[in-house]
Amino acid sequence: MGKHIYCLLGVFFFCNVVFGQSYGLRFSSHEVVPEKRTSLDLTPTAPICLHDGTDISFDLVFTPNLETYFGYIIRLITDQHQNIDLVYNQRLQNFTFVIGESFSGTVQLDSVQLFRKWNHFRIRFDEKKQAALFYVNDRLICQGALAFSGSTCCHIYFGTNRFEKFQTLDIPPMSIKDIRITEKGQLKYYYPLSESSGLTCKDAAGHHNAQVKNPVWLKPRHQHWESVRTFSVTGTPSVAFDGKRELLYIVARDSLYRFSFKNYQLTATAVDAGPLPAGNQSVYDTVTGRLYNFYIDEHKVRRYDTVSHKWDAGFSGQGLTEYWQANKFLSPTDSALYVLGGYGQLQYKNLVQRYSFSRGQWETVPAQGDAFMPRYQAALGSNATRDTAYIIGGYGSNTGNQSINPKHTYDLLAYSIKTQRFTRMYQLPEPASQFCFANSLVIDPATRDFYALIYPTDKFNSNLQLIRGSLQSPSYQRTGDAIPYAFHDIKSFADLYYCAASKKLAAITLYNTQNGATDVKVYTLDFPPNAMPDSPAAPEKQAGYWPYAAGALALMAAGLYFFYYRRRDRKKRPVTPAVTTPPVRDTHHKPVDVPHPVVPATEPVSPPEENDTSAIFLFGQFEVFDKQGQDITKLFTPLLKELFLLILIYSLKDGKGISSERLYEILWSDKPLKDAKNNYSVNIVKLKAILEKIGDCHIGKESGKWKLEILNDSIRIDYQQYINLAAGKPAIDHIYVQALLHIIQRGAFLRNVHYEWLDDVKAGISSQVIDSLLQYIAGADMAAEAEFIVKLTNCIFFFDNLNEEALAYKSKCLVLLGRHGMAKDAYLRFAKEYKESYGQEFERSFRELT
């Protein structure tokens, strides 16, 4: 009995440790090649036996913004070679429960539930009924006949599997967590999937660890910011965010940039914005679908016309702004733009300025209620109804005069649109190190928590740190790791947004350099963010957590002891089966797409699979494998990764290499030459140590440029294969295209790597690949090669997701193959992305394309 209590207490302790943390396992799916898809094997050493009352449960959520959602979620294979499957059917948008070759029932979940919330799935085995029962969110969906006894054992797989005669490669893009296997309520196995790395999933209830292949662990994605885009624009731009379409707008002097957080694509439209004075700001109104740019000093607001691609007004751009780092928000209550605070001409501001869109007029709103200290570098966010704005922190002074006792402030105030009053909510405790805030607060209306970025202002090489606070109590907690931030007062700007559909936080930094350009950097972090391991719960003094935890543990131990003996002495009562079950949708007369087990082809249509040993992949995800086939990509820090790619790409693309001066300019432009040389020397030693694990190579100087040389063909590099294939003017025939397909089927060149110097390289590769594939398709027999052409068009979409020619060819081929529904779905997805990217409808109809 003591053994059971210790086990359950251990699980209880584990749950408290991970409470409040985001974790789980994301499964790579159709967006990657089959050998890179995720597989989770709960029974790598021995099968698990099924008994009466055995439950297998897990939590699931789908990954948003991908194209194909189709395949196996879980597959159980008994020792009598009976399969028990849960399959998602994308065409019918339902989950299908399958036993053997029989459909037991289906269930649908709405998109909000499926993509934004964890859903609880459970399979129960009832020996008396000789049936398996399927539940979703604690609701019985269906049951199916299953012959089993206490000696029936099974292998359990999530995602892909290689079990002989039951192989599966079709899986939907999903995340799984908290897999539990119980017998009559007693926990036998528990896999939280809370790991951060590795290929082993620990069993928190015992020692029966599971094995995973190609994992994408969620916990690091909720802790570490990912740099998704870095580029430069001319002048002094401003940014705005469209939360509905998850688009970031960068308003520059000569262009309007759009960055999509759904696919990480950056597009630009040439727009003459005229003079764009420093201190201009932008907002996007999701109610009207309009983008506005404004300059407070001139009391001008202008609107962008998505048809003519012009601004409807201009600025004179004379003088220096008096409203640096002012906060702003849109109010649907009175259809107005509000601007609060700011700094300029040695004065901090506490004005509340309002622009009425209906009247086209600016006015200063008299501030009432609690004092709003003049300030800038504060953060502001609105509640769900946007009738109340919350502003926190900043730097200023009580008088507004910069020369009279300027200071940091940490108060939280609420501003009511209806009453035009400020209400002081609380004052955060004075921190050990002073900080200011990025421009926006992200407020969670369900919990009344807020998220903000803070940064110290006493150094140039600063950092942005995400915090989670509460609108109700003066405490906060650091979450996620730090973001590098070049801070030079009014030359720097940072903001924070939330992508609800993608469940990501987005951070944007701007830094106006000495040459008149502005560096734009974009980062994302999966939501909700995890607290860092060494982060205190709050900056104020609080009672310790462990006395309460210890008390809870003691009470639970006593309760378990009492429950155990009461249960042991109690006679078992017969359980009456439920007499009613929810109706099961009739699937006998409806076609159901079920992915079939993979059967090896007698004649492979693509080159044989190569081992991932001594290999470097630049197409798709950047990945590096050592001589033993181990994935060592994580050894490359962001700096080492960029240094390596610079040397590798410049060495391969033209054989010339890259000069030291160019390396210093790209990687260490903010450092003196001596420091840049020292940094290079230190990091090139680290890089060479990593490369030794991969194969034989040499980094050295030749004709004044650094080059990487692969010795004895000991390292396989897909980019080198691409260059060799494209060398000269090869005939664009089936052999050439098949070889090209083998390289690019992993995805676009360095898909998730974004450097300004890399843009031209990526554009050149994209153009060459697309031209080659379209040239082949144009001369192909569409009826005879329809399936192959669909593959080629999918690859074109890796490089240009809005390529109209590829859409037309794909739609026609799918129709020829009799897949009218898939053709229509492909067209609708394209039209939706087109509108999100360009702000206008896709003009060509489906009928016209096909």
C-alpha cells in the first residue's frame, strides 16, 4: 500500500512542478517529407496488456495555418493483429473511430475548439461487453465490437509507425500531451510529454519510457523567442498590427511591407509615402479594415487606399516631434483614435489627445480622476470591449520638466472612455534594477492577466524581457527568455502583439541606424509563455510556496491512506452499464477517406532514401547531422549559425568565399574592428569544433576570402547538390525534375531563416526552381502525369504560396484525378491567403482556372 501512496504522491508532486507550464509534443506532418514526420511509440520494448476497465486517454489540439489535416492520431495493434484507430478525415472534418475494417462512429469539433483548446480523448476497454468505447471531452461518442481478454496485449503508436503490415505515414498536424493509461481508475502509465529535448518520453508513474522520432517539443517553444525575420527599410518607419489576419504592417517611406505570422512571408508594395517624419505612428482598425498613419505634431491622420496603393494625405515633416514613444489605442465606442503621453523638447507629456474619424477633428480631452504623471516609454492595452485602456510604467516627472527630478514609475492606471477618468489601480514594488516598457500591453480577458516587454535603459546592448502581471494585484513574473535589443532612446522602438489564431506572441524592434536606415527585427513565442526556471513569482515579498505545498501533500497522503483502507474493506458493487448512448452518425452510406497502410512500391518513383549521416540540409528546415546520424543542429547558436551559413553559401554559390570585411559588417557592425576580429577568432574555433563532428572539411583563406572546402566528399550538402544539378543549362526533362524534386521536397531554401543578406540568394533559387518546374509542366502530358504534376505544384507553393500558375495546374490535375473536393479546397485556401496578403479579392474564379 505504501508503494502506491509514494507513486501517487510522486505524480502529484510532478504535476505541481509543471502546473502553469505549457508542454506537450507537436507532430510534424504533411508539411515535411515522410521520413521527417513524428512518431511516438509507447511500447518500444514490450506491448501493454489490456484488462477490463483499461482506459487510454490523452489531450490533443491541432496545429493551425497548415494545408493538410488528414491521418492517424493513434493506432493500437493487438497481438491478434487487430487494429484500433482514431483517424481524422479532413474532407468530412470529423474524427473516425475504426476497429479492424469497420467504422464505429464519428464526431466533429468546431474549429475554435479544435485549434485553440486542448481536447480530451479517451478509449475504454470493456471485457464484459467485448467492446471498445470512444469518448471525447468526457462524452461517449460510440462503441465498437472488440474480442479481447485479460491476456490480450497491444502496441500503441501516435503518429507514424513502422509496424510490419500496419505502417502509417499519414498523420494530421497536431500536438499531444498527458497520455494516461489506467486500470479501473488506478494509474499505470503517465506520459506528460513535458520534455524539452531528446528522444525519450518519461513515464512519470513508473519506468516504462516511450520512444519518439522527429519530436517537436512544445516547452522550449513557450520559453525561447524565435527570430523569424530581420531586414532593413529606409527612413523612420512605424508599425501596425492586424490581429484578425495576423499581419504586421511596416509603413516605410518608399514601401508598405506586410509580414504574415501565419506563414512568415514578407511582401512589399512600392508606395510613395512622401516625407515620413520621425515619431510618426500607425494603427490598423480591425472593425473597418483600414490602415492609418498619423503624425501627432501636425494633427494629421491619413488612410491607405488598398486599390490605388496610395496614402490619401501627406505630412510636411518639418521640425522634431514632441511626442516620442506616445501610447495609442482605437476606441470603437466613439470611433476615435486616442494618443496618451509622449516626450519631446525636454518635456514629458500627460495629454489625452483624441482624433474623431467621423468628424475628422483632433481635440485634447481634459483628464479627470487620479493623477496621470507625464511620461513616455510606458505600455498600454485595452480590455475586450475596448472601452477601457490600461497604461503601466514609463519614465517622466511630476512636473513634466526633464530637468526636475525625472524618474521611473511603476503605477497601473485605467482610463475610461465613458467617464474620461483615470483610476489608479496599484503601484508595483520598486524593482532592484530600473526598467521601462515596450509600447503595448497584451491583456488576457479571461484571466485579467497582462503581458508586457520590459527593458533596462542604462545600456545600448539591452534586452527585452517578457513579464506576466495581473490587472488586479501588484505582482509580476518573468516569462520566456530575453530578446536582444539595441536601445538608444528615441532611435529605438519595441512593441508586443498577440496572434490569437496562431497562439503566438509577436515582438517587434526598430532601430534607426546612423546611415538613415532602420533595422526591423521580428520575434515570436508560443502562447502562453512559460516562466523561466529561475524566475520569482513576484518582485514583492510573499509567503513561501512550499509550506502550502507540504501541507497539501500531507493532506493528500492522509486522504489516500484513508481511501485505500476504506476501499479494501468495501465489497465491490456491480456496475450497471449505461442504458443510453448518444446517437452515432450513420457512415454506412457516406464515402469516408481513410489513409491506407503503407505498402512498399515495387518500383519507387523517387530516388532511394539517403541516410542522415554527415549531412547538412538547407532546403526546408536548417538541419545538421553528424557522422553517427545524430541531429546536432542545436549546437549552432544564432551567431554560429549565421557565421556558418555566410561562409558555406558564399563558398558554394560562386566558389569565391567571403571577405573578412563583409563578415564583420554583417555580424559585428556595432563593434570596433579590433573587437570584431576577436569575436570572429573565438567563434570560428567553436565552428570548426562542430564541423569536425560532421565530416572532413577545411575553413581557410584563399585570395583574401574565407572559404569552406569539403574533403573527400565526406559531407552531403543538399545546396551543393542543387548547384551541381543546375550548373550549365540542363535539359528540363523528367530525369532532371525528378532529381530536383528529391532536393526541394523538404521545403523552400532555409525556410525559417531570415537574414537581409540572404534575401537575394533565396530569391534567385526560388525563381530558378519555379521557372524550371513550370517549364516542365507546360510541356507535360497533363492527363498521364497528373499525380506527378500535383507534387510539382506543391513544391512551387513552398517557394511562392501565391503562384497563380501553380494553382491553375494543380486544380486542373486534381479535377482530372477525380478529386473535385480537394481542388475546390485548394482554390479556397489560395483565395483566402491572397486576400489576407493583398487586401483584395482573388479575381479568377475556380471555374475559370479549371
